[in-house]
Amino acid sequence: MNEEHLIVKEVKKASKDINLADIMIRKYLPFIKKEVAHFINGPALDNMDEVSIGMIAFHEAIKTYDSSRGSFLNYAALLIRSRLIDFTKMYYRHKDDVSLDTKIDMKDDHDLTLKDVIPSKEDLNKEVIEKNATAQELTEFKHNLQEYGLKLSDIADNCPKQARTFDSMKIVFSYVLNNPDILKIMMNKKQLPIKDLVKGSGVSKKIIERHRKYLVAILLIQTNGYDILRDHIKVLMKGERV
Amino acid sequence: MTYIVMEVKTSYVVILDEDGKFYYAANMNYHVGDKIEKPFILNIEDKKENKSLLSYIYKLTPIALVVCLVFGLNVYNNSVLASFILKINPEVEIIIDHRNRVKDIVANNNDGFYLIQDYDHQQKDYKVVTEELVNRALELGYLDDNGNISIKMLTKGMEDLSNELNVTLDNSLKDDYNITIYMYDYDDELDDFDDDNDNDDLDELDDKDDQDDNDLDDIDDMDDEDDISNDQEDLDDGDDELNDIEEDDNDDNDEEDN
């Protein structure tokens, strides 16, 4: 009973801080593995996708648990099983994906398979280079965020989930893209010029303030030096220019 | 849709999609900078945004349903299920609810009224009430050994109820008395049900009433006779006067004719 009480306390703290949740999950990894092993009817190894699913399900349990749901570990076990079922369904949905050995052409009695047209070593090198460049850019981006007192987990927590709120965010981006001076003001003051954004975009102060952290991150990507990230979120910016 | 892996931790990764949305996802051995296509996203609904009026209504719905069910069940239980007539000499109509408890008893004659006077039927089963009323009838002298009890259902399709009542009364009386129980269903003709003795009693009561009425009539008649005789005297006087006038008129007419 007392042990359960301690877990609930731990869960309460972890639900507000994803890093604490990460620490808690590492502590309860044997429990997660036990549940996964029970589900897959075999040993659960560290690098298995199912264990990753078990861990993210444990995150969900931490975030959504309240005492009315009964014992935490029972609730977590239930979520782990549910997400593993979801994952299995997703896996079977894609099981018909094209194989590398699929024949794509038949000329001069030579069978041409996908394997023959996959990227060459040069392409792979290019990919590695691009990946390293992205990683470097991200390290810089994280460092830059810290200047604003922010972490990437803060941004993920603050990201709008409702479509209507996200539409309001798009209006703000659109305004900033047409008025690049806003970015300069933000970089100089190291804070979001909320007044200017409210006045210029017409979006309510409440919405902008509520999603301040997310806006800082997205607007930072628009500043110089983040070409890969900017290129990645081009869908967001596409068609939003007035 | 492709996602960039922004941050990697043991139990999760932070990813960014092409729409500019950040998510937490399962870490399937990803590295920072990886571009992935089918992440397993941690999907948690925003609790703050979920606190709408509708969500409160959803939360209250089960409670409202339980209240409605309890209230509805109570109303249903208290509603009338059936009624039947218990006729010994006293005749009473017993009304029962869906819990087989007696809701009300109505006296159908004077003896019935005396039988249920000061009798508390609250929260009692219909079989208990019938048994107790029969015992009261025995105590009060309305029913004796070799007597009859008639029960007629006033509601259709209550055969089970009727049979149970019959068995209960039979068990209760068979050891000490030689009382016959007649059970009448809803469809049985009222003539079959009516007892001759009862009719006699009722007739006697009616006769008594008639006699009283006759006595009163006699008194009225006597008064009327006096009035009539006086009136007739007055009328006679009036007639004489009229006759005199008529006679005078006739005399005048005769003279004119001549």
C-alpha cells in the first residue's frame, strides 16, 4: 500500500517533467520488458521495437494516470498491451510494402530488381553527410533555444494540438515572414515581441502568450543558419505568404 | 510525411513534421538528425482544452443515467401492477404495486369499511394483507367455519399472482377451518362471482332504505293531504264565484239572442 503510494507520488512529479519520466522509465525498464515479453511470448531485448513501444506507452501512462484508474502499475501494464496491439496492427498494415527483391523490369533476359536501383555507396555517403549536417544544425538549434531558457521538450509540450489554434499560429508565421524585422527584434531582445505580433497579425494575445515557447522555436528556424530545418518545414510556410 | 528526429532519449524521441508540429515518439533506435516516416507517436490529448462544457456533460451523463434509473425504477415499483377483490361478506378491493406490496385498500361495502378500519397495510405483501384480512374477518365474526371466500382478479394476465394467493390462503386455513376459497379470473362473468347471500344482504339494506323512504313519503303525504284539503276549499270558493259570473254571462247572452 505504502509502495503504491510512493509510485503515485513519483508518477505525479514525472507527469510534469519528461526528463523525470525518462529516469522513472529506466528504473521500471524490467517491468516494461516483463510486460513486453508476456505479450510477444518470448524474450524482450533492449533494441527491440516492442520494448520502445512499451516505453512510450509507459510515458502515456505517466501523463494520463489519475488515482481513479486504480493501481498505477496495472494501468501502465494495460496501456503497454494496448499500444503493442496498435503497433502490431500498424506493422501488419505495412507488411505488404514492396520487397527489395521485387522485379521491376525485364530486358534482355535480365531481371532487374529494386535492389539493383537502391542508392549506391555514394548516395549513402551523401545521406550520412546530410544526417551529420542535420545533427550539427540541431545541436546549434538546441544551444540557441537555451538562450531563450527553452528545451526541445518544452517546445513539444507547448506545440498546439487543436487545428484551430494551429491555424492561428500560421497567421502569426505569415505575418513574420512578411515583416522580417520582427525576427531581428526577437533575436536582439532574446524574447518574443508579443505586442508587435498581436498588433500585426490580429491573433489574440492569449493564444500567442499560451504558445510563446512554440512560436520562439519556429521563428528561430526562420533565422539564418537553419537551412535544413527551414527546408523541412516548408509545408508549413508554403502558401502562407500574403 | 517525413519527420526529423530532433532529440533522442532512452525512452522517447522529439520529432518535427513538415507542418512544423513537434511530437514525442517511441525511440526505435533512432539518432539525432534521422529522417523517419512512420513514427509511433505518443498521443496525449490536451487536458486543458478538453475541459469544455461538453466534457462536463459527458462526465455527468452516467450520474444522470443512474439518477433517472433509480427514480424511474422507484416510480415503476410504486406504480399499480394489479388489483383484486376479496369478498367474504365484507368486500374490499386490494390494489398492489410492482413490488407486490399493497398500495391501497378500498372498501366496497359497509362491512368492508369496518374490516379495514384501523388496519395498516403499509409496506406489506399482498398475500400477508389478504391473510391478515381473512383472520380479521374471522375475529370480527364475518367469517366462520364452513364459510366462503371469493377472490376476483380485476387485472388481466395475473394468473401467477392469483395462484400464489390461493396457495397461501389454502395453507393458512386448511388446518383449522373448512373454508372454501373460490378464485375468479379477470375473464370470469360477474354473475358467477356474485354471491347470493351477499345479494340478500345488499337487498335487505336496499329494502331498509326503501322502507325509510316510504315512511318519509307517508309523512309527506299526510302534510300534502292537509294542504290539498285547504286548497280545495279555497278553490271551491273560487269556482263558485266563477260559476256565478258565468251564469250572469249566460243570462246576458240569452237576452241578446232573444
